[in-house]
Amino acid sequence: MSAYIIGALVPLVFTLLLRNSKNAKKRGLPVDVGGEPGYAIRNHRFSSPVSSSWEGISTLAELFEESCKQHREKCLLGTRKLISRENEVTEDGRSLRSFTWETQLGHKKEERVAIFADTREEWFLALQGCFRRNVTVVTIYASLGEEALCHSLNETEVTTVICGSKELKKLVDISGQLDTVKRVICLDVDIPSNALSVEQSGHWKIISFADVQNLGQENPVDADYPVSADIAVIMYTRCDDDTRQCLATVSAVMTIVPGLGSKDVYLAFLPLAHILEIAAENLIAAVGSAIGYGTPLTLTDTSNKIKKEQRVMPQC
């Protein structure tokens, strides 16, 4: 008789254990927001949206300021130095060149700044500088075509563009079609020669990022922090031939920033024009971790832009 009881209890015990295991793995609960049920999911640990994981911090500018105070002795941003550059000729004769690394201007608070560049250290610094002065940033993918680029800058009425020398060449080609651009800050020291002609004509004021940093050191100003309802970024992405725009408030970006270990190192190579990358890098800075910048072409020993038989070594 006892054997029958044991035989009946064993499946029941396993069923209960499996049910508890499934409940433990539950990550989200459906939220009733209208429409077909089951599509909107929220974290089951919270009964309402999370606006900030840090007490008393409601904006990204305040978050970065607090991070600098708490982690002032730690490394934050890092970029591998370019030791040498060589041209390699393929079997079909093509030459492969490596990728190069690496308010005194009159901009008003109500005007917008566009960052049009690949992910790099200066991109993040420029973003934090704008947040600190409550300036809305328009983020534009570096790969965006001329027509979409022109549309993005004109629609948002951008007056200052921050870009690399490669992107500056593209801007010069459409300079006659840009209605509101007055200033261009080049992230690289070497400003393209064709851009100087545009400056000489009086259309733009062009200055290097290094010169802007020097101006800031010589003429410091107090922070003008935003409130959580202010627009932090206007993001442009590309979907086929259609340019899409979205707005992200300061609180919306803060919601994405949870907690992380202070000993982690983040390799940043995805476009900072994407909200997920902006949230990720602000998260890393908030917890005192380090950010290392790279490109998809230089991530591993076998990447296209790494010389054969050379190794990618981390630097501190």
C-alpha cells in the first residue's frame, strides 16, 4: 500500500517543484494599456514605472555630476592609441586603409545641437556638456545619406553641429541646403580644406573640439540643469528610405539606467545615436565603471582593420 502512496506522491512533488521554478523565472507581468492584451509587459518587481534608480537624481546631468563626485579616482573613458598605419594591397590590387581613432560660440539655450559622428570618446563628452547646460541634442547616425541628413538638420532647426572630419566633408557638400546651421565643431584637429572655404564665405563658424574645451576652461560657467520633463534628445534613425524621428525625455532615459558592478569595463562600438547605447554609457559612468571605445573592425585579433599576426591588447 505504501508503494502506491509513494508512486502517487512523487509526480505531485515534481509538479510542484516545476511550478515554483517557473514562477521564480517570471520576469514581467502583462499591463492593461488598451488594445490586444499581453503585448505590454512591465517588470513584476515594480507596481509603477521607475523614474530613477538613484535617490534624489532625476536627470542625466545630475547623474553624471554625482558619478564624478563618487568615482573621481577611477578611469572612465579610454581609446586605444594608433601606433602605426600601413596600407595593405589585396590580391586584386585594392588598397585597404586603416580607420583613424581617436557660451563662447554664441549658441543659445533654446537652440539645438546635432551630434553627427561615429561612437567615440568626444561624442560622450559633448553629450554630457549639452546635458549640463540643458541643451537638447539631435543625434544623427554617421551613415545617414545626404537627403536624410539635410532633412534632419532642417526639421529640427539645428544651429550647431558636432561632427568628425569625415562627416564634415559630407556637411560641406550640402551646406547650401542647410537653413539654420551657423556653427560646426569638428571632433578632429585636422579640419578638411574644403570646409575652410565655407567658413571664409561667412556661412559657418568652424572650430575644433580641442579649442572648445580650451574656451570652456578659460570661461567656466555654472551648470543649468534640466528638469525630468525636458527633452534630452531627438533621435533620427533610418528605416529603408524613410527618416524617423523620436523624442526622449530625461526621465525616459533615466528609466533605462539600472545598477551594475563598478569593476566592469564596457566596450563601446555601437552607434551613440541609438537610445540603447546612450543609456548603456550613462549607466557605466553612473556606477564608476570604465568605457573603452572601439569599432566593429578592430574588436578582435582577426578583425579587418587589425594587422595580421598582431594582437589586440587591453590598455589601462
